Amino acid sequence: HGQSSCVHHFETPSLSFVPGWCKPIISPSGPHVVVPKRGRLELYCHDNATTSGATSRLRWQRENARRLEGEAEEGGAAVVKVPAVLAYHMGRYVCINNSTLESTSIYVYVKDPVSAFQRTMVNVILVRAGENCTIPCLVTNPDVTLLALQTCDGGPLPSAMSYWTHHEQGVIIANASKEFEGCYVCVGQLGADKVTSSQYTVDVLLGKQCPSF
């Protein structure tokens, strides 16, 4: 179980003192947890508060306002229990103390034996010129390494393109320009195997141009 870090809060001019504001503690501890697809997810959150009604102050939420399933209270902790996780359960889960607004989070990977990358519903990425472009090729296993971007036909990337990778976000292309339009895949290494995402098409809009659907 992770260590709690307490913040002492002072206010001026009255100098009132609120002792021991602590971040909620999540179990399992660590930055992430890996659950196999159709496996059971259990997250527990508690804090060091001993006052009555303390549990009701804790709540779980998902990042990016995604729908939360399986939230309950159990033995003084706020819990999330999903009996059989699917791909859409993957993501960051945040436990918040409603009284202090202190929060702690954990990322949940849903490990898919068939695919090292999460399948996405939308594979056309629209971005305005000059903005960053995110290709949401999320890995389903934190053991994927050497995450990189490639063109679908194996040709060189545009010479002016720069990007960075993130297991929880995918590939982020900086400062999109019209020459970046095209078809891309994300690749990585999982053990001895090279893994490849589905294909993504990047369309770059110039100025106030509106997307045509």
C-alpha cells in the first residue's frame, strides 16, 4: 500500500491550521495495474481520516469524464469492482477526497492477448495546422517498448515531423502541417516480437477550413 503524503495547510491572516491533509491511498499500490481482458478489476481507496462518515468523502472518477462502473463502499474504503474488464475499462482512475480535493490516481491496462494496441472506433484524425496531433494508439501492455511512428507503406516520415510517445496517450505529433497528411501506424517491441497498431489517417485543416463529413 502506497505511502501517504500529508500537506499542512496554513491560511493568512488568521493563520488557521488544518492538520494532516493526506492524499487518498490506493490499493494495489504503484503507478499502474495490469488486468487481463475479461479478468477482474478491483481498486480500493482509503485515507487516514478517522471521523465518522469519512468514507462518503471519497469517490472514484475516470479521467476525461468517461463512465465509471462498479463503484461502491466497502469496509471503510471506496472501491471499484468490475468482474470482467473489456477494452473500454482501460485508462486512468482517480480517487478524490471531496472535503480536501486531494487526489491520487492509478492507470489500468487491459491486457489483450490478441493485440498489443487498443483498437479504436475512429481511425481518421482531424487536426488544425499548427496544433499538436494525437494518434491514440494506446498500448494494452506496459511491457511494450520502443514505441514509434511509421508510415503505412514503410516510407520515410516527413522531414519536418517531430513527435513524442506516451503509453497512456499514444503518439503526439508536434505542430501539424499539410505535408504531414497521410497514413500512419504505431509500432513497438513486445519481448521478441514487433507489434503494430491499426492504421490511422491524418487530415490537416488549414486556417478556418471546416471539416467535411
